[in-house]
Amino acid sequence: MSATTTKTGIKKLKNYALGEWMEGTGDGQVLYNAVDGSPVATTASTGLDFKAMMEYGRKVGNPALRKMTFHARGNMLKALALYLRQHLALFYQISYQTGATKADSWVDIEGGIGNLFANASLRRKFPDETFCIDGESHNFSKNNTFMGTHILVPKEGVAIHINAFNFPVWGMLEKIAVNLLAGMPCIVKPATVTSYLTEAVVKEIIASKILPEGSLQLICGSAGDLLDHVNSQDVVTFTGSASTGLMLKSNPHLLSESVPFNMEADSLNCIVLGKDVEPGMPEWDIFVKEVRREMTLKAGQRCTGIRRIFVPENKMEDMHQAIASALSQTVIGNPLNEKVRMGSLAGETQRKEVKEQVQKLLASSQMIYGSLDSVELVDADVTKGSFMSPVLLMNNNPFAVKEVHEVEAFGPVSTIMPYKNLEDAVALSKLGKGSLCTTIVTADYKQARQYVIGAATHHGRILVLNNECAKESTGHGSPLPLLVHGGPGRAGGGEEMGGLRGVKHYLQRTALQGSPTTITEITNVYQPNAKGKDPGKHPFKKYFEELNIGDQLITEKRLITSEDIDQFADLSGDHFYAHMKDTDFNGTMFERQVAHGYFMVSLAAGLFVDSYEKNPVLLNYGIDELRFTKPTYPGSEVYVRFSCKEKLPNDKRVVEKPEDLKRGDDIDKGIVKWLVEIIDETDEVVALGTILTMVQRKN
């Protein structure tokens, strides 16, 4: 795909729709370099058939992804992440034009690719199927013939992602990683002002041919009437201002079709200095460093940015001087200059808006650091670029003034405020009416607990920072792909990412009822009380491919004796009173000497393990959900029902150097889960659990 230019010689961005790169009609909107003000590109989406794009995603992309298993989708994400890493230099070069420093770009670009890797690893939490079981199964009948469970299947629609301008790469990749793993295609609509960077990444994604056709479409420009063509199988996510989010969320088509809408809105996040922290303590410096980083990284243009700083009233003077001193050491200017630590805002419109918001805050607060009119720059011209000085405000009456808790200046701006006690700090944090994140810096665990429990209702994430974790902490403003990113109230009430929780946003949960055998056949996961299958030979003699779900082995019986229990106690060193035959059992839960639970598990292994020759079972991988459900006394006679429950792929370990390979890394293998039920002479289960084995593949 070759880029075209306008009559003025400016590059014209293209949209990717219906499997083709296409330009919008008309001259479009001019996008500018945030550092020097020069035109970068023009973009337009007029002329796109948004209804056709939705249908294309549903009819082409959706079926292709739904046919893939979770493991295939996860490996697809991994391959895409590895591919994009080969083009980092190009992405960084373009990212500088958004005003981002190298550190800013690292968070955006490599942080976004990291989301692909993280979600790819989640495939191990899912079966090698196109759908999955969700949660526990439930038996509803006396004779064990009727049960229920829940399954999750990919929705048949399209995920629409409307993203903010501040992270044009991360904002896209952190969202598409989740919907693609779930098995849904998507349409990405980045914020227009920085869409030229998003377009560059999508170009490489499409060029890689890693994603199935129809999995990803891109709109560089207005979304037009896109939301007028959604239906109940679609999902919409939005990142941006609360007012815009509310407008989109109120779309009549979204409401009438009950379309899931996930919103991550900019919020007035806060940081609290614990009352225990004094100047000179490590936590004091940690606090100052965290505030400075959050005010200057991405020039403060972060939805998680710290807008409110709460400090004990007797430390206000020392703290605001410490923060001001730290801010004064921040070199601002051309992000291509190695000395620069803070670049520009994303554009002139953004700078104007930030200044207008600061003026609103100044009605009740005072500026104690920075300026709205001047900024000292390195290797840049303030009249051309969208630069701005960090601004630290102070408000001494946070309970009496509402602006500091309601007005957000989306840039390098924050307000420091005093509090009397920790109850006040909690109350002040809640005045933001819902935030994405709050941080408390304290070395006092009791204060940490009090703040966390008190503030949790109004925050999506809480970071507790102290000297123990500060060096390895990802910081206040960095959401992690395996944890929920979102928040209540003003923050939007949504949840993005969040590991398995995030994937489930794109899956339909359905209750499934039937007989255990029927549900086993449908889900390909063995359910307790389902009919077992004759394996033909001992299951441990079968390779991974040869095993069938439901293959079942019924072992011979074994008599439990008092001597067995005594010998196991001596061998293991476990002389708990209940296992000693001379114990007085009056007032205990047991009638007499009882067998160790772990003896029963060991005994079970002796009954079901075929130990006479080498076989495809490579090793015991672990035990899950082990339960001892009934005491076993000397004289009991037990046997084992051993059933193949589930099979999971186990990818070969990937290393950069051959010498890093470990013994066995070259063996093709999978993980097999076995339901182990130990049953006594009354046909009651006395113990059960899931044993995992690593089994070699034949081919």
C-alpha cells in the first residue's frame, strides 16, 4: 500500500475497511507535529460505509476467529507481538511527532506490545477449544443424572474501540489483544489528532498477514454513524472524557439493543502521603518521585494521572517545596534531544484546553510552581510546538472547594491539599466521585489497611507504595494487563483487561443443563458421574493424541490396615493424634485411628499407576482441588476411579540461544488432567482431586 499526498504535498492517511486500504473523500483534517507545528498528514473517513464495515466484521472476521481455539488465538497474539517488535524503530520515529519522549514512547509502544504477550500467555488458562466452561459444575439430582454448568462462547458481533489521543499504540493493542483472544473481530477508531501513529502500526499488522481477514479494521477520522449499526452481539469500548463517554453511552441503538458498553473515563486520581512519613524517610522521596513522574510522563496526558495530592497539614510546606524542586529539574523540549525528559502536549488544541481548565482551578487555588505563559525549552521553539510548563497548584480548603475534585486539566497539572487525619484523606479521595487509581505512600501497614478498605469503593485500583516495593513497582499510572483497569462513577464504571475477567467481556455466558455424560460430550471436559469409556489399554500407555476424554480405569481394591497407617506415620513423620491408634478419641471428630489423607492419595497412585515400563507419561505435574470427604478407618476397602478429565497443549519452550534449552525442552508434549476418586466399600467417595500429568505426543 503506497501513501498518497494532498495537493499541498502532505501525506494522506488511509482507513482500513472491508479488507482494503482506502482514503476518505475530501481534503480532511490536517494533523500537526506537536513539537514543531509542521503538518504531518491529513485524514478523513467520509465516504466509508460504516454499516458495511460492521457486516464485514460479523460475516468475515467473526467466523474465522470463532473457529480458532483459545490456544490458536493466543499463539496468534504472540506471533503478532514478535512481529511488531521488529518495527520498533519506525514506531519510535513517528511517536516523537506526537510530542512523546523516548520514555513516553516506550510506555505506549512497547507497553502495548507487552499487552499482546501478556494476553497470549492467558491461553494456558483456557482449554484448547473454541469455547470454555466457566466456574464450577453443580449436581442437581439425588441419583447423579442431572447437572448444570456454565459455558462461555464468543459473541457473534464486532468489538468497536473508540480510543483516546494520549496512547495511540497502547490504547489500541491493550484492547484488541483481549477481543482477539476471546474470538471477536474489531473496528478501531483512534483519536484523530494522533491517528497517524496508530495507522502506522495497523499497516504493519495487516502486512504481517497474521490475523485472519476481517479481524481488524481502522477508522482514521470521524466514526460517523458507526454506532447506529450495532446490535446485541456487538461490544463497544470507549476511552476519553466522561462527557463524551456519556453521550456515546446514551446512543439509542446501544440502549435498544442492550449493547455492552465499557467506558474508561478520565478521572481525578489522587495520591496520599501517610501521616507516618517524615522528610528523610525513603517513603518521602518515593512520594516526590511518583508525583513528578505522573506530572511529567506523557506531559501529564494520562487518564490515570495524579490530579490531587493529599498531604498531612503539618507537612504541606516541606512537601510542596520538595515537589517544586523536583519539577524544576525536569528538562522540557524536543523529545529527540537526549537531555529532554518532558515533551509537548499532543497539539495546540490540547494545550489551549488545559490552560482553560487551569484558569477554572485558579478561581479557588493558587499556583505555587510553573507558568501558563512561559516555559524554558531545550532544542524547541515555544511559538511552534505545543509545550507547557508543569503547573503545581495549592488549595488549603479541599472540603470547601468543589473545583479541585471536579475540574481536570489533562496535562502536567496537579493540586496539593492538606488533610488532618486518615479518615479525612479517605473522604477527600472519594470527592472525585470515582477514580481509576489512587496511591498511598506509607511505611505503616495499619494506615495502609485503613486507607485501602476505606477508599476501595471509589477506586478501580489502589497502589500501596513503600520502600519494600518501590524499586520494582510499575507505578501509580501503569495499569497491568492481568489486573482490571477501570473504575467506578466518574471513571466510567468499566473494566478493561483484567486477565480472564477482561476476556469474558467479549464472551456470552450460557447456563447448560443435562446429564453428566451429555455435558461431558458437549464440553469435552469430563464431568463427575458421567459414563466412563474403556481405554482399551492402560491410559498411561497412551500418547497425548491417543487419549480420549472420559477414558476411565477402575482399579482393584486395597484393604486399609492399622499397620499401613502406622508405617506411613513413621515414614512421613506425621504423628498427628488422629493417626495414632492409642489416642483417646473422646471429644474428637473421629471414632478411632484414621488414615492420613496423603496416605490415601499415595495409595491411590499405587493403584492406578502402571509402573512396569517406560510410557508416554513424562512426569507428575501437580494436584488441584484435592479434598478428603470422609474418614477412612482400618478395615475399609478402597478402590480408585481414574478418569481422563481434560487435555491441554503445552507449547515448546522458545529460547534465543540453543544452550538455554533444558533437558526435555525438545519433547512435544501436553498436559492431561485426571479426575481421581477414591471410593470405599460403601460406594462413597472418601477423597477426590485432579492430578495433572505431562504426556508425550506421538508425533
